[in-house]
Amino acid sequence: MRQTNRCADDVGRTEVHIEQVMTQRALGGFKAAFCHRTPGRDREIATAHSLRNFGQRTESIANCQPEQSADRRVVANRMISTHGPTLAATPATRWRYCRRMTLNYEDVDLSTWLIAGGRNRTPGQPLNVAPQFASNFYLPADRDYSRAKGTETSDAFETLMGGLEGGHALAFASGMAASHVVLNRLPVGATLAIPVDPYHGVKGLAVEAEAQGRWKILRLELDDTQGWVDAAKVADLLWLETPANPLLTVCDLPAICAAPRKDGTIVAVDSTFATPLVQRPLEFGADVVMHSATKFIGGHSDLLAGLLITTSADLHDEFHTRRLLNGATIGAMEAFLATRGARTLALRMEKAQANAEELAARLEASDDVAKVRFPGLASHDTHENAAKFMIGWGAMISFETVGSPERATAVCEAVEIINHATSLGAVESTMERRAAVPGQETIPPTLIRFSVGCENVEDISNDLANAFATTRHL
């Protein structure tokens, strides 16, 4: 493997470069826009992430060039420990690195991995793995049929997403297909613990199985931490959804994942609303993470896709087999679009979260709004849970309008920049009155689920203000 050494001859230039990198890494890179809490809390989180990644990076460098790793380690130490405006450089300080043919997600910031991961860097290959439209392949070969083994396009997407979440990923045709594979591994007589009001598709699977006498269902409020801890001792599967759709309740994920369990019990987390940039449940002890990649990961309202990510080889193999049997493999075009969309996830989330925080504060102050649900607000019921472990607040807001359900519907129809549409997590803002959706009758009747996009925040705010003004008679 060819290795390249690069030394900066100009010490002053090196000092400036190191200071720039120090500022980015010590503050957590894109974390600055994701974390909207106290400066002390931000620094605590950023330093923890830097320390975690520092050991991994210096170890990989030491494996390449032991003699030079000492200099790099000195530089890295200064990057972590120095927060002043300048970073002193000595004549011995040099910026050196080795180039390896295999990029590891642990060696770089997650925002970098999103752009650099999942690529075939063989000379002569295109930068982006193209859609591989094929159902079968010439034999003999490891890949014989795409329903069983996927395609090179889905391989790239799974590599990218596995690294982002810190496990091994499997891509599915939709988020519900992924959820179905986890839930329906439960045998007859098993006990499933779910939130009182989960995503309506998951709720439907649980209701059906309960009616057929297949499963016993434990329904728990997401903020009932002790209830979930107790359930871990008796349930076969704990299905958590945090932040919840659409009430944005945040459970105490670290406490529940760390709770003692009976043998064989697994914890699954629907982390769609957060994305791996805001929370990484596998790090807290969850067994599997589910994402509807249709939402934030794809990010452009143009595909259906789902993901399961786990650190367990046994679960990965089982999910792979169940995906095959259920015919739930992702298509090549969807995998390509999802990968392309994921490349800009960090940039989109940075903008969308900043917009969401500002809009949540304005909505809370509005006379046209009865209640705002947003994890970043101190008034949010589970704000303290979110502040414990989330690196940011996400880009979802739910709010209840003053007046009738008809007014809430009219608000959604009156907007001109925000899109009156279902689904969420895209570059464009969307909103809908959620109680109007069949199966969501338990939701407050005037609640609007608002997925904040990347438009100018003043334009979004003015759009809402105009919609409120034209519907006050209802």
C-alpha cells in the first residue's frame, strides 16, 4: 500500500492550519449549529467526542508510521486541550499524515464520513457508485440474485449508513419493511413493549398480532423510565421511538438501554426523527436502530427506504434472511438516491435545526398557538431527557393552534412556502394536521406536525404569520 508523507515547511502556515482544525474539531465540527444549549454543556459534549475520536485516530496513524505518530499525537493533544485564540507551534511541530486505501468511519468526523464514505476508490471507477439495475448475475459468483444479495449500489448505501450509526447496516424497501422484520421475529406467546401511541404503522402490526393472540402487548408512556426498566425484565422486545412521532416525547434512552434484561431481550430504537447526527442509540446499548430513510436521510421527498443497523453479527444475519424472505430489499435507484441525499445530511440538518430552534421560540410566543412541542424548549415535557444525551434538538416541531380543528387544517392549506403534505425530513418544509390521518385520532385535534426545512427562516416565519392571520375567523 502506497503511503504518502506530507510536511508543511512553513511553521507559521502550519500554526494557522492547526488552529483552524482545532477550532472545528474541538467544537465538534458541525456540532456548533446542532447544539443549542449552554456553552458549558456544549464544550463538555464536544470535548467528550474529541477525546473519543482522538484515541482511534492516533492509533490508526501509529499503525502506519510509528516514528511520525508522536508529532501528530502532540498536535492532537494541543487541539483538544487548547481553546484560546492562538496555538503555539514549535520547530518540531509538523503536519504529517499517511494515506490509506481504506477509509474508516472512526477516523473522521461524521460530517466527513457522510461525504467520503461508501465510495469505490479503485482507479478508473466513478466517484459515485451508479445505480446497478440488475436482478441476476453471471455464475459462479458470490452475488447471484439482487433480492438475496442486493447490488453494488445498495452495498454503498449500507456501508455509508453503517459507519454513520456505528454498526452494520441493512437497507430495506421502506421504513415499515425494516420495522416489520424486527417485530415479526417475535414468536407466538412473546411479549412486546411499545409506546402507548407509536407510529401508526407499528401500532397496526402490534394490534393485529394482539388480536390474533400471537403477542402480549405492554403499552408504556415513553417518559415512564421506570416502567421501561421494569419491562426489560419481562418483555422479549422493547420498541422505543424517540423523539416520538408526532408528540416529540424523548425517553431516557441511556437509562433504558442500560437496564438489566431477561435473556434474549433486545432493545430496538426508531431514531428516524433524530438521525445519527443527533443521537446514536447503539452507543448506549441498544441492539438495533431503525430509520425510515425516506425522511431525513434521503432528504428530498423522492424515495422510499428503510434501514436496520446493529453491532450484532447474529442479528445482522437474521435480519438479512428475513429481508430475503419478505422480499423487502431496496431497489437500485432508491439506494442511489438515498446515498446521494445522505451526502448532504449534515449540511441540511445544520440549517434545518437552526431554523427549528428559532421558529419554535416564535411559535411559543404567538397568540395563535396554544402549545408547542420541541425538545429544545425548556417548557417541553421531556426537555431534561433530551439534554442528557442528544447532540442537538432535531428539526421537528409539533404545535397546536388556537381554535377549531378546521382552523388547523386551514392553516396548513393557507401556507405558500411551507408544503401541505405528509411525511417529513426533507430539504423543503412540510406540515399537516396529524389527527386528520386515519389511525391518529388519539392525537390532539388541532396539532400540526411541522417538519422544518432549509428555507430562509424569515420567509418560513412570515408564511406562518400570514396563514395565522387569514384563519383567525375559524
